[in-house]
Amino acid sequence: MLLAGRATKAYQAMGDEFLLPSIAAVVLGGTNMLGGRGTHPGTIAGVLLITLLQSIPAVMQMEEAYRQIIYGTVIIMLLVYGRSAKVQG
């Protein structure tokens, strides 16, 4: 809603570029993707980590496709790690 108001128009794929980084930040913060609860400090820590993860490829002038691959890899690694830690613990 805020993005549409700021752009003074709306279209179907308007917030797609914000979707994967926001999911990655929440998962990095400790929220289980398969359901569960997270904490505010954990989410803030995830946002800080994603911000660092965004700035490094930007400085290296990577293309957006490679940035999306990095975000997806981080999410998959954390999903696999979270499930294995849950099974062991």
C-alpha cells in the first residue's frame, strides 16, 4: 500500500523485488519457515544481516539475478539446517 501510494500507481508485480529479501531476513532472524514464532530482536538481526548481504554484491556490482540466487541459497541453507537441528534436538 505504501509503495503504491508513493509511486502513485499500482501494478501486479509491484513489490516482487522486496519479497525474497524480506523472507530471508525473517528466516535469518530465527523464525521457522515451516511454522512457528520469531522474536523482534531476531528479525532485526536478520534485517541487519540481509542489509550487509545486499551491500556486498552492490559494491561488487553483481547483477540482480545473482543477488536473488544468494538470497535463495541462504534461505535453503537455513531451512535445511533448521530442520536437521530440530530432528537432532
